[in-house]
Amino acid sequence: MSNHDIQSSKPSNKKIQGYLSKKVLLILLGGMIITFIIGIITSVVRLYNGIPFGHDFRYYYREVNAFWTGGEIYQAGFFYLNYFYFLSAWMLLPLYISFTIHLLITFLMFFLILKNIKNDYQEWWIYGNILMVYWWGMLFNTNMWIAFAFFMFQKYRDKWYSPLVLFLAFFKFTSILAFGLLYLINLIFEREIRWKQLPVLIGVIGVVAISYLTSSGINESAIAYEDLLIFLQVPHYIWWSVPILAFIEYKEYAIDNVKKFWMVFCIFEIILCVIWLAFNASLLETFIS
């Protein structure tokens, strides 16, 4: 067991609900509920202006339904791998039922993450990413699922079934690269292969690989777009931050420096988001619709 695992397992005098205090836990969960409410209100307003309900969720809903009904897929360039269409088959339910399920999944994953914070490093990872989590929560975007899935894998990687959660993360090319970095960091610092999880991990990677080879709907422009913006798309910083968290935990940097880092990281995301929107007005609809 590494030093950071030992440190993480020590009892905390803050422990009321996991590592976070009950007050902080309720504030963070309440913030997510508020962002959902704001998202619903703004989406209803847009509905009266002739724009379909659901912000970003409406893109996912349309894509999944088009896949199953033989319509045109990859219009928004969101899903690149067919396995995610099968995983998201519940979106074939009526729009508002599917929308409710989406909110429940997002909230449950967020709750499980907060309940499994074990040290100051992980707590400050939350603070460094919370604005983006709320932003994408307000837009009903699935991008945060990727970061949550990585976090849950990292916390439960001693369990043989832990790689199964990666099905919620591997539907984007950049997220697969980010996981490769996370796995490499674990290998470098722990110097061990968790053999009991390896068969399941290989199985997940196999399904993803087959899906990639059979996802004939992937067009060259979508792949080129993804490659070009691999390190520029603001939502992607949420899941790239998990390998950063793992590295910080292994190195056991001074917590004061860690706090400063995540503050700068958060400000950087905000600035980049503003610059991105101002630079390319054509993408504004993607972020606020």
C-alpha cells in the first residue's frame, strides 16, 4: 500500500458524512439541485422561443433515437462509439422521462463522489472543478460523467469490477487518452498490476475497440475536429484533472500549494471558456443551448 493510501485511510476529525462535513456536503449537493433548476427554467424559456427543451441533453436524446430508428446520427458530433448508444437505450423512453433519468444519474454519481472524498487532495479537486461541474450540470451535459467515472475507478480500483464504470467514460476519444495517462501514473507510483481487475478492464477495452471498428457513422470531419481541439475543449479539462489529482496524491505535495494550484486551475478554466466563446461565436449555441 502506498503512502497516499495509508494517509487516505486515516480517520478524520471532519468525518460526519464521509470526509466532507455534513454542511459542505449539503451545500455542494444543493448547488447541483439549484443548477438543475436554473437549467430547467432557462430551457423552458428557450422552448417558448421555439428551441427544443433540454439544452445539451436534447442533442444526446436526438442522437440515440436517431441511431435506433435509422435516422441521421453524429449530427452534433457528441457520440463517436456505438456502444454508448446501446448503453443509453433508456433514452428511447419519452423525452421528459429520459430527461429525469439523466438528472438522477448525474446527481447520484455526484453524490457518490462526494461521499467518497478521503483526503484534502480530493476535496480540493472538487473545489477546483466545481464551477465546471455546475456549468455542465446546468446544461444537462454528460461530460462530467467521464470525470466522475474516472474518480470512482480510482477509488475502487482494488475491486475486480471497478473497470465497468469506464463504460460511462470511454465514449470520447480524448477520455480514453486521459484514462491511459491515469493508468500509467498508477503503474509508475504503485509498481503493481491489479490482476483481479485486469480481465474486466481487458473486456471493457475490447468492447470499446470493437465498437470503434464498427462505428461506421464516425465521419472524418468529426474525428478531425476532436483531434484538433483535443487540449482546447473546456469540458475536457474536467476529466484530464483526475490524472492530475492522482499525481498530486502520490507526490504528497504541501496542501497549501495544492490549494493554490486548484484555484489557478479553476480561474484558467473560466478564462479559457470566456476566450473560447468570444473567439468563436459559432460555438456559442453549443455552450448555452
